[in-house]
Amino acid sequence: MLPSTLVLLFAAIPVARATDDTVTPVQKVVQMLGDMEAKAKAEKEAEVKSFTAYKQFCTDTSREEQYAIETAKGSVEKLQADIQKASADSLELAKGIASLDADIAAWSKDKQDAGVNAADIKTNVGASPGAAAASTAPSVPVQIQGGTSAQKKASTDSGRKKTLTGYETDVKNDGTALVLEHQNKHKLSEVYDVDTAHLLGRGACGYVRSVKRKADGATFAMKTVSYKTMGLTMSEMRQEIAIQRKLDHPNIVKIYEHFEDELKQEMHIVMELCTGGELVARMQKHRHGWGERAAATLMEKMLGAIVYCHHHGIVHRDLKLDNFIYEDPSENAELKLIDFGFAHTVKPGHESMREQLGTPSYMAPELWDPDPNKRYDSSVDMWALGVVCYMLLSGKRPFHHADPSEKARMIMQDPLNFSSSVWSHISDDAKDFITNLMQKKPSMRMNAEAAIAHRWVQKFSKMHSGIDAAHSLEQHNEIVLSLQSFSKANNLKKVALDVIAFQTPPEKLHELRELFIKIDTDDSGTITLDEFTKAMSLHPEVPLDAVDTMFKSMDLSNTGQIDFTEFIGATIMSQKKLDRPSMMTAFTNLDLDGVGFITAADLTRTIGKIYSPQQLHAMLGGKEGKIDFEQFQQIFHDDDVFLNDSKPHAIARENLSSKTLSAQQ
């Protein structure tokens, strides 16, 4: 910008703008300076205007932010007030429920002679009016009647857990029993006689042979599969085996161990040998269905296996007649669930699945949904069991058509049909049982616990017929003596006995298995302290604190319940002589590296989650952190009345009979 004196000087000079030719040089300079000053002034005014606008923007923004803050603050204060009100309402509701519980207890006591179950009344009181009314209709889960432990358990659990579909799930996260390392590091030919193996069957991806264990001559089934042919990796095969290995139930086929051959890309899976054939094959003898007693008994066994699976977070997803096999050819052989290839692990509150898979005739309606992202839950297992029961009683499939698309439509849309003549002689309870399993809406299906408690199963099944557990145990004092001996044994001996129990084919322990089933009155696949105490009730010579000690000593996995193998391990000394081959089998299974010693590292891998490092060290007796087979044998000789005596049963009866007489005097 020019100084003011210079501007005045130039301003005094006359300026002519006629043409460029008439403008003098001085006038041009004055004109140029004037233009520059005008431009500078305009820019200055623009800056001032921009700055003013920016200030206004900031002011407006500040006001908006302040308003937002005040609004959020008000929302938080309102939310806090709502929470306090809800908390007060919840407290009042809790008081109301407590009062209702007291009223129900008093009512139950007054009406006990009428045989009314208070738990059922509580379920009705807590239900909505619509649900209470619907419970009388045959198309929805029926009201549980009677007072067995299974029925009470199902009714009191009702309404507690629901999936996203509204299904009252029985999926839990129960702890698993002691599961040993299942990959055998020894060579297959060192453990089993594969040269004399007998071929049992062959499929697209492998074959099954019967093999004998060299240590004791016991016979097993060995399935050899090519995981490459199956389109799986070794890791995926291990995962499938691990799922089934964690299941320890009398009606689920047992996997003992497996061997890996990475060179041939094969896996050899050693499992329980069942020679009775598939359930579907026996349908040939029952073309028009089983009788209701036989069918109900089979269904209770199947339901028990599924309750156990669901309680341990496993959904089978391929239940069908073909996947139940018999232990042996006898008419009353034990039934076993097999093939966990489609099984999926879930957790309570997280059991949604999407894969559309299964066997068409047994697949639930939601599995046929055209939406590939359609979610489903463990209730698909219950639909499949409903199909199984329908076929057991009638010999026919509930929905069938040669055209797969039409079959899918029938499953999704058509009502369940009991109009054929074969159903005319079948009870309404049986039809109601099937109807409650085969509801189109998952939210309306019974779970496995409720199905076991259904009046048809309770009335017709022969699974718990005969004398009860207490009277059965009264006749087998040698079993009680075995339990007492087990409770006093050191930890390594307990683990070794569990290993022997696990490795012993179930058919050789028929009596103990039957006793386990009798004690397990709710068909959960485990024994609770209450069930065990009732079973011991006819042994007054054993005080309650000793019964509690026995129970806790059996519970090696610290789950608060006794699994099948844990029970067999504590009682096996009453049925099986602990000879050298049995001990060698146990030793080999604990010697994971096959070096001829059981080391602290072996025990850590096997039972490290159960026992502390100090306890593991104590098990080995401080003998350089390892023991050989001779030292291992010695632990069975300590205070063992069964090991060398040829008549342990007679000794047990004599000892316990005298104690019983003393207790009664």
C-alpha cells in the first residue's frame, strides 16, 4: 500500500482516460496504484467477512454440542432412574416368587396324598395364560404327570433355558470324565495283532476289521480310514475323534485310541466291537413295527444317550435307525449310538448352527429352508428321534416321496398322519409322544429330558424294571467292598483302575453296567450324590459320611457327578481279576511315550488338569520322577482283598453281613 503523501501527490495530477495513446506514463502509474489499493481493500474486507462467518459457525457449533451434551445427560439421568425403578420392581418380584414358593410348598404338603406334583403346579403358575391353555392340546408338549425323579427334574427345569427359536434346550456344559490321551505312540503292530485281523466291512473311504490286543487277547473293531479320500485333514479327523472320546455312556459306542500313519495318510481308530448289526436291519423282523414296550425301551435308551450328549454340549445331527447298532446278536442286547461325523459342539446360549445336512427322511423342517443362512439348534435331534419312534411303531416313514423336493415340502407343510390302520392299536400316549417331538416349530418340541419323563416312556419302557438299585446293591456286598477299597486307595491306583475299566470291553462287565443304569434313575448318564446315597440305603453299616467319601473318591474328574467309567473303575475289582495283562494294559496307556516308564510328564498330559504337580510327584513315590512296570504292579498289592484271593465274593458277603448284623443290633 502507498504512503498517503504520495497518493495525494499523484491525485493532484489530472488523469485522462480517452485512449491508451493519450495517457501519459505518470497517469498509468497512478491508475495502476489505484487498482492495487482497491484490490487490497477488497481482499481485506473478504478476510474480515470470512473471519466473522467462522466465529458465527463456532458459536453455533458450540451451542449444538452443548445441547447434545445436555440431552445426553438428561437421557443418562432418565436411564439411571429407570434402572433404579426396575431394580425395585425386581426386588418386589423376587419377594413375590418367594411367597409363591412358600404357598406351593404348603399346598404340596397338604395335597401330598392326592399325588399332585408341586413342581408341575409351579410351572403352570409361571406360564402365560395362553401357554397354560395350549398345554391341554395334543399338538404341543403335554403336562407331565406322576412323581418320578426324571419327571420332577424335567418339570422344574422347564422354562429356564431357551434358544433363539424359543426351544427349551437341555444343552449344558457339564464337565467331562477323565479322558486319557487317545493317540497311541506305539506302532500299531506292537499293540494289536493285525496279521490275523478279520475284515468286517468296507466302504468308499476305508474298512473295518476285528483285531485282538496282544496284551490280553481282548477283541476290538478297528476302522481304517483314508482322510485324504474323505477330503479331511489329520487335524479334522482328530477333532472328530475327540468329540466322541469325551462321551462316556453305556449307550454310546466307545473309541479307545487311534494310530496315525502320515505316510499313507491313514488313521486307525480302535473302538468297541459290536456284532449285533444295525437297528434298521432288525426292522426286517418287525415290518409292521415293534410292540409299544419294546419301542419305549429302545427310545428311553436313545434319549438317555442324547441327554448325555446335549448335557456335554454335543449335537449329533444325524440320528436315524442306521446309526444305532446292537452290542451282540441277542434279542436284548445293549443298543449303541454311532457315527459322530456330523456332530457339532455347542455351548449354553450359543448353539445356533447353519449347515444343512443330515439324512433326508430324518431332517427337521428348518433344515429344508431355502435360506442357506437359516439358523437352527439342538431341537433337530429331537425331531429325528420322533421320526425314529414313528418308524419303530409303524414300520413306515412319516413323510416319504420319491421326489426329494416333494418330500421336503411334505416335511415342512404336511401334518403328521396317524390315520393308517397300523395306528389303530397303538396308544394315544404313544401318538402324543411322537407329536410332541415332531412339531414343525422348534419352540414347541420336547427336549430329551422332558421326553424321558413323558408318560408313555414311564408307562411302557422296561429299562428300569425289576428290583431297584438299593435292593440290587444289597445282594452284591462284594461291590460295596470294592467301593470301600477304592476310596482308601492312593491316587495313582485310582487312575490305573479307571484306565483298566475304560479298556475293558463293556460286555465283560454286564452286571456292573446294569447296576449303573439302575442307580442313574433320571437317565442322565451320570450318578449324582443323591442317587448314590439312595442306592446305598440298605447298607446301614456304611454311615452317610462314608458314603459321601466313596462318592467323592469316585469323582476323579471333580465334576460333582460320577460318569460310567468312573463307576466301573471303583467297582471293577468285584468282577474282574486284576491280572498281569490288565495291569500291563493300564501301564501301556499311561506310558504315553512308550519308553517303559510312567513319568511326571506322562501324568501331566493325562491327569494334569485334575491333580497338582505336587500330587503327581507324590503318585510316583518320589522315585526319580518315574516308575517302571514292576513298581506299578506293586500299587495293586497294597490292602487289596481282591487281588490274590480266589473267593472275594464270599469274603465280601461274610464281612459285610457281620457288619450289617452289628449295625442292626
